[in-house]
Amino acid sequence: MPNPGPEPRFHIETHGTADSVRQILIDLRAFVEGLGPDADTSGTIEIVMAEALNNVIEHAYAPGCEGPLWLSAQRDGGLLRVELRDTGRPLPGFKLPQTNLPDASGPLQGLPEGGFGWFLIRDLTDSLSYRRFGAQNRLTLEFWLNRAVQP
Amino acid sequence: MKLSTTTKNGVAIITVTEPRIDAVVAIQFKDAMRAATDGGPDRVVLDMSGVTFVDSSGLGAIVAAMKYLGLRRKLDLAGLTPDVDKVFRLTRMDSIFDIYPSVAAATALRAAG
């Protein structure tokens, strides 16, 4: 069997804005679709990466202080491994936050308009880890590309 | 963020004409929804059939639009595409809206009796 060669890698370094995040999501989705994922997997990955990227530009970087985004994605066996780096503020306590869903059971005017991001990230990733490395935040996310053949 | 509005059977149907309600346009969406619903019928159906992506900012903006209408008025959703439906379901926000498969289903007149 011929050597299949190295896995293609998606990589981007850019200035972090809502517009650049949108383009990263579109480009990353096209890359993922090319790997032959299950029907709903590329949508899942897009949802998670939207939340992770938006967290960086909205929280890691203070208001008015933009900064770079570094994203790399590559298949490793049956997994897509995505690594996201930024040079913004660390996560509080240098760890992943609690991920309870905001309470939607109360009256109309108390319904949540935010706070869903980390829940979606945790719920939809197959593996998630965070590390503060010097002045960098490093978030690693893994997704099974084809669930039918995975545990 | 452009929205198109029509009225059918006394219901305001607001169609989202852009494919993404996300962090780029969430605030504009909220503003556009206020303008599109002010002074209109009590019941509003948001046609989402052309929307292929909603992130949590977009979800929050849709919730904000419902809150803006207040208790006397109603915001229903129609035509959620699969990735959008997934976000509503996973966050349990599908329980706070009436969600229809289509605008036709949302505006069908009920038989009397």
C-alpha cells in the first residue's frame, strides 16, 4: 500500500476580530468537510470553534485591546485535533471554567442572552484541555470525525 | 442585517435574509428586529429557513428580540436548519420558543370547533 503522505494541516494566524473569526470558521469548515466527516460533525465543529474563538476576542483580549489568533487543525487517526492559541488574559484560575447552562426557567425578562459558550464547547468536544504557557493561552480540542467506527 | 417583513393572517413574518446570525451581526440583528416589530402585530414569526449558522451571540440576540416584544406579544421561530436547531436544542432554548418546521406551518389557520 503506498505511503499516504502527511496529513494536511489547516493553519492560520490572524488578527482577532469578529469578521476574521467568521472567515476562519468558513475556511475551517471547508477543510473539515474535505476529511469526510459524519454528516453533522462539521456543523458541530463549527459551533464549538465559533464559541472558542469568540471567547478569545471577547474575553482574553480586553475591550479595545485586540490581539492575534493562532489556529491549527489536523487529523490524527480518527480525530480532528484543533489547537487555538492567543496572547490574551489567562482563564480565571488558569483552568477551564464551570459549564452549567444558564437558567432558562424563569420569567421572560430574566431569560439568558449569553453564557452558553463553554457549555457548548464542553458538550460537543470529545476532548478539551487548556494550558497557560508563558504568555500564551493554549486550548486543545478534539473531535471524532466518524462516530460510527469510534467508541 | 437586512430583514424582510410581510404580514399574513394578522401575523408579522420576518425573514432573515443573511445566512449567519453571529458575533459580527448580533447587535445589528437586535436593532433590526426592534425596528421591524415596532408597531406591528402581536404575533411575530421569524423565518429562519435561510439561516445556516447561529452562534451563542446570535442565540442571545434572538432571545433579546423576544424579550423586547414583552409578555403581550409572541415571537415564534420557523424553518430552523439542522446546525441552528442543534444550538437551540443543546442550550435548552428550544423550550422557550414555539418552533415550526416552516412559515406555512406557523401561520396555518386552525380549523374551527
